[in-house]
Amino acid sequence: MAKLSNKQEADKIKKTIAFMHDVKKEFKVMEKKHLFEIDKNVEEIKSYMIRHDFEALKFQELPRLNKSDTVKRNFICKRIVRKQIDFLVDKLEEKFSKENCLDFIDKEYSINDLDGLIKLLKNAGVKPNEFKKFINVKKTANKDKLEQMNNLGEIKKEDLVGCYTVTELSSYLKVTIAKNEDVK
């Protein structure tokens, strides 16, 4: 490690390093406070929007402390909600024909007793019901295929009523400044 040659220059660099460290530390503290305040305000706004059943708030800014600033901004604040849709395979099978279900229900088969299956198959004259007891079937609705069939007009969204559950995963706020004509 090289030594600094000039004492004044060395002292200045040492102070600069200490200052840089302190500023970085102060920034982290302020950033933490800032994020806490943002989170608190976001939760308050989301709670207000939920209570009053607002999807969006549109308003013109209230007068600011700096009265010389006469330009008022127009805000649009939207609550964006991420949702998860889970299809109920048994309800889909009740509502749609077996032929239609083949288009959008994926099946995964697994053998839970391979030795038993081998013995059974070795014996001639296997009945399908006997064979099925050795297999587990996992059925899942293929969301992409359902969406494609909807886009092609093969099924309608109304046909799916009662065949799915919707779960709200999380929400966030999107704030934009709008043109004057957008806020009314």
C-alpha cells in the first residue's frame, strides 16, 4: 500500500474518505425512512380506494406551498391488482362435453404400482377397470388453450362462469400526470 507524500494532501484525502463514508451511511438511513413513508402512504391510498370502490382517482393538484408556482398538475392514480385464476376441472367437465374437455384439460398419468401392472398385463384378458386402479390421473385446465378457444369464438367467457376462482395476489399504485382534458 503506497503512502501519501504530502501531509496536507493526505489529510484532505482522509477527510474525503470519512465524509464519503458518512454521506453513504446518512443516505442509507434517509432511504430507509423514505421507503417507510412511501409504503405507509401507498397503503393508506390503497385502503381508501378499496373502501370507496375506486379503480382510479383523477384530480387536479391542490395549491402548493410555493404560491409563485401557478401550474397545477393533473394526476391519475390507478390501483393495479394482480390476480390469479384457478380453473375448477370438475366444474369444467360438468359444463362442457367430453370432446370439448379434451381440447383444454391436460391429463397426467402416473403408475403407482409398476410391479402390479406388469403382473396384470402378463396375464391375458386385462379388463380396463382393473388396469385403471394402478394409475393416478392428474387433470389441469390449460389456460392458454382456453384463452385461444375464447379468442376463436369456440367458447365464451360466459360459458366459464362458475368454473374458476379468482384470487387477488397483490396490488400497487400507478401514478401519472395527465393532460388537462383527461381529468374531469
